[in-house]
Amino acid sequence: MLNDTTLLLDLDGVSVVRVERLAGGGRRVHLVTADEAARACPACGVFATRVKGSAVTRPRDLPYGESGLEFRWHKRRWWCREAGCPRRSFTEQIPQIPAGARLRGAAGRRIRDAGCTVIQAARDLHLSWPTVMEAFRAQAREVTEGPLPQVAVLGIDETRRGWPRWERDADTGKWRLTRDRWHTGFVDALGHGGLLGQVEGRTAADVLAWLATTDLDWRRGIGHVAIDMSATYRAAIRIGLPHVTVVVDHFHVVQLANKMLSMVRRRTTAESRGRRGGTSDPEWKARRRLLLGREDLTDDQFATMWNTLLSEGKIRQTLLTAWIAKENLRTLLALARTGAGRHRVGRARWKFLTWCADSDIPEVRRLATTGDRWWPEVAAFIRTGHSNAKSEGINRVIKLIARNAFGFRNPANQRLRTRCVTTRRARWHLRTAQL
């Protein structure tokens, strides 16, 4: 029975002598030292032979069961028989339970592996915030100091740190942006490596600074880099990783087209009606259907949207021109994804660019210019299928961690927390492979 209880406690070097049932329903476990190495002096390593006295300590551990456990460890205090040892006496210790370390280690693992907040771990284990945070930093060294897994596709994306701050200018009375902080994350976009690193800022210099900290052979192993439509990141990749192929998911192109259509709708409504759109405006009522693909609309839904807008004069002409540009772009992407011939894709691309160039809508022309500049990267995505979906998913986890912590004052702590939480799957795969 005692051996079974010791195994359940996962404690090597101690034995259970008895267990008491407490009045409140909990249990008190009495332990004694069962490891002969505990007689070795921590300072000089010489085994002691003379007992000085006894001591009872109360090591705390993670809750066990519903009611929890109390521990009483009955130790012996020894005299060190080495004349030159500065440690005259010592109490028994085992590697798993040096003074308070097991509890602090458990608290750190709660934050590192279970996504628990620091304050919640401190409350559950009756420790202070600085103690738990220091334990977490010690446990996180396994993540931060370990080698980076080799990745074939690197994902780079930014996430906002906190909220932007706006202040009113005292002279002009206009609002101006005074603080807008960002983090740039580097993700294993194809494997299970998770978040590989994070830097504060989102400039090309920030990306290059992180790449400079990695090994040259590791960088040479990267074949593709998945980003969103960020010219800054593309410029940094061309400098720091000139051998890789940059890919951009077609989702970002369609998203840009939908944003263009919404901007055209808002601008034309403001110019024609002198106000924002409302429930009495046909273009406002059709705002959601305008963002849907033609194949997602029934014939009746499409006819209702189209015929209603036809009677709106200038708004009709501008809005339907922008909608057709968006659909031409989607047709181009669909043909490219289905493996249509080079001539069919080229003709669809020519049709999209010509339609946009012939229009006098600045937003539509800007969409054509942006799409043409990023077409090689979009074509690389269509050819390889690599995307930055994992980067977007990890950004969601990063925001969730910040929300659970009610924000972070210290950017270094935020990067450490998010790095550990987003690499749990990678550590699980590593342990599974080792078994």
C-alpha cells in the first residue's frame, strides 16, 4: 500500500509511513526519507554518519484529487564530518524536493504547459506573484534555450500589442496616433514547431535582427516564406533570405478586394447623400450580398441586389463597376487554382486588369496595381499550397493569452508567455518521438 501511494505521488526518494484523514475531508501524508544519498552534504558531498536532530517540513505540491493533500516530511538533521566544510550541519534533501523547488517547478509548468495565468497559479498554490513568475522563467528556459526545429516554410506575421493610443493635438484640434505597438512573430508554417520567436516592432530591421540570431544552416533549410501582403516583410525577406520563395495566400487578395468594395460604397454614399449609409439606402441594404461571391447567391438574391442598385444613378454605376472588378479577380484566382491552362489564366488576368484600368474609380485602379505587383507571390501560393494560416491561428492564441492576463505591461514577459503556450504541441511531438 505504501509503495502504491508513493508511486501515485510520483516522488522518488521518500516513503509514505501513514496517511491521516482530516476533519475537513482532506488527507495528511507522513513521509520519511528513503534515499541514502540524502545523507550527502550539499556543500562538500561527504556522507554524514552522525545525527544532530530531527525536523518536520511541510512540502506543498500540486492538488491531488478533489480534497488535496497535506505533507509532513520527517527528516533527520546531520552533522557534516568534513573538517574543512563550511556547512556544519544540514537536513536531508532529495533531488525532487530541494527546499520549495518542487512546488515552484509545478507552478512554472502550469503556466508553460497548461496556459494558466501567473496570478491564477499563485492563488491556487498559495504563492506570491514574483515567486511564480521566477519559477515560470526557470521552466521556460527549456523552450527559449532549446534549438529551433528545422522548418521548410517560415511564416511571418504581425500582431498588435495592446490598443493604439490617440491624443488630440492642442494646436490643430485633430486627433493623432501617439502609440501603436506591434509584435512580429515567426512561425513554423508547415510543421508542428509553433511560434519560433517574436520581436517587438514590424519593420524590416526588426525581421532582419531576428534572422541574424539564427544559425546560417537553419536559414538555408527554409524553402518558402508565407506572409500577408506586407511590402515591408517582403523587402526584409529579399535581404535576409534571398534564396527563398515568397508566397501570399489568395485569401488576402480577396480580402483586399472586399475592402475596396466597402470603401467605394462608403465614399459614394457620402458624396451622393452627404451622410453615412442607413437602412433607407439600397446600397447599404445590399452591403453583405455585395461581399459574397456570385456562386454563393441564388438567382433571386442576385436579381434583387442588381435590379435595386440599377435605379440608383451614379451610385449604381460606381458600385457595380467595383463589384464586377472584384468578381473578375475571383474568377482569375479560381482558374489559377483549378489548374487551367496558362492561356486561360493569362486571358482572365488581362480581363481583370483591363476592366480596372478602364474605370475611373481610384480604389479599383489601386486594387489592380496591388494585385499585379503581388501576382508572382500569389501564383507561388497557388503552385505550392503553402499559406500563413498557422500564423493567423497563432495570432489568435496570442490575443487570447493577452486577454486572459488583462494585458501585459512588460513586452518581454508577453513574448515569453506566448512562446511557451504556442509551442506546447511541438514539445508534445518531441516527447512522443523520444518515447
